[in-house]
Amino acid sequence: MVRRRRRGMEPEEFQMAPMIDMVFLLLVFFMTVSTLAQAQQRVELDLPESEAAQVPEDLADRTPVSLQRDGTLFWGTRPVERDELVERLSSLRASEPALRVQVRADRATSFEHIRAALQACAEAGVYDVLYSTYEAD
């Protein structure tokens, strides 16, 4: 059976409003998921406080290096040895000459371990290093 259009009826127009709503919801979803994924790429630490701390405007392009109180080094969330950290930073710096690093250390970490991490950055040729602290009240 073939349906015929009645005379005088115009074809329905495509509604764009629901499509725009869906695109907006997808955009919000992916922005939220990417923010949560970045937050989970860090080792949980109790950072020290400093009265002279200045919160940087943008940490997005900094490579995180974390130190636990026992001196364990982390590349992202993966534990690494000092020599491996130097190798990774060197190879990353070769492809990205303006490499920037964020060193995060637990407040109970001894300065010897922090100095070793900073020296590893210097040996790899990375000199734009940010040491993370909380701003004291």
C-alpha cells in the first residue's frame, strides 16, 4: 500500500534544538571526564605549606614528578628509580625542549630525597622546575 501525501501539507522541518542540546551535553561530559582523568594521574601526598607560596595560573603543561615520604619517586603514578627518571626526562626533553616539571613531595620527605629529584631534573637538562606547596593561611 502506497501512502500519498495530502495536497496542501508541507513536509516537516528538521528540529535542530534537540541536536544542539545533545552536542552540548556530550561536550560537558567529555570535559568532566578529562578533568577527572587528569586528577587521578597524581599520587596522593600531604604537600607542605608555605607562606611565600604562589599558585601558578596553569599547571596543565607540567610533567609531574612525585616523592613519597620514604623517597620513592613517581613518574605520573608509576614508581621509577632515579636513573630511569633521568632517562625519561632526557628523552622527553629531546622531543620537547621547553619541558616543564612539577615536583611534588610529601611534607615528611627528607630534603636529601627532594634534592636528588631536583638533581635528576638538572641532569636531564630540565631547569624549569616548580616545587609544589600549599599556600599557608
